[in-house]
Amino acid sequence: MGRKDRERFQRMREVNPDYVGFRGNDAVTIRATSPPTETVVCTVCNRRRNVAIDNLPEDVSTFVCLRCQDGSEADAG
């Protein structure tokens, strides 16, 4: 192991004490699971948005995206 490799390894260990170094491409990568989404069209701007199913209104035909919600609050305030 070269000097640069050792220095890089030490820097990585400082950030993450559990870091054990690169173990090859065959190592298992665990990804965090995101909530399931559904594509819905905003009734204000007519853009398609991927929205978590938990955040959908019961009637998706009344969906307003966060960007349009923030814009309407700024206009009202």
C-alpha cells in the first residue's frame, strides 16, 4: 500500500470509524428503501410529479404540487 493510499484510508477512517476499505465490486451494497411513489399531474401547473403514496390526497384530481402550494402562499401573504 502506497503513502497516498494510506493517507486516503486514514482520512476515510476519520470520517467513518467503521470504514474497512474498498472490498471489490462484488461487495453487497444496501440501499435505503424509499416509500413507493405514484406519478400525478398537478392541477395548477399541469406538471407530472412523483409523489409518495402516503402524501397523496384521496382524490388525485385535486392534487397541487408543493411548488404551486408555496407560490400561492407567497401571493396570499
